[in-house]
Amino acid sequence: MELYLSDLQFDPAREFTGFSLGGELYFALGDGYFPEENWYDMAYLDLKNWSSALISFARNHTDSCVLSFMDGPYVLRLFRRELEIFAVGYRDHRAVTGEVKIEIEELIGSFVRCCRAYDRFLYQNGK
């Protein structure tokens, strides 16, 4: 399972709201993507909201983790079962993906790469 972030862009008209930076943000999950390939969302808020949940889950402080997207009714739920970790994607509280076994190290690595790409974008644009 991997997280992708690309095509970051500012919307100056929305800068005062804190929702001015968006981009393509989605997970490769099993044989598909969640919520979908090239999903556009508010990257800053998603990454910010997911960081503490992922850290707590990766350190075994919690048995499950919920990653909600800002745009749309999409949620990715991570959970442990018998020493393995699985992910399920939901839309409107209904599963839209099957359970996919994941490697938490791979997910955390791709999350860190996305955070670095976001940080690099901010630096390059004087923010």
C-alpha cells in the first residue's frame, strides 16, 4: 500500500480560509486506488489529520486507525488482526474495497515522502 501526492497547486482566492493548497492524493490499495486514481483533495489538512493517527497506530498504541479525506465521504480504516495489518476503504460508511493486507512500514515510508514533497512545494513557492 502506498500513498501518492502530486500536482500540488495554490488557490490564492481561498488562502485566507486555510484550504488553499490542494493536490492529487490517493492510496494504491491492492489492485486499485482509493478513493480513486488522481483523487484531488486538500493535501494540507489530510496530511495533518492523518499524521498523529498513523504514528499512534504504527507504534501499536491503537488497534485501528481511521484516515478521513476532506473532500467527499471517503475513509480508509486500518486495523490489526492476528499480528497482520489490513486496510478497507469506505464511502458513506459502506465498504467499497475488500480487506487488503498491508505493510505498515511501506505506508509510513510513502506518507513521509508525501510530507517531504509537500514541504518542498511550500519552500519552492515561498510559503
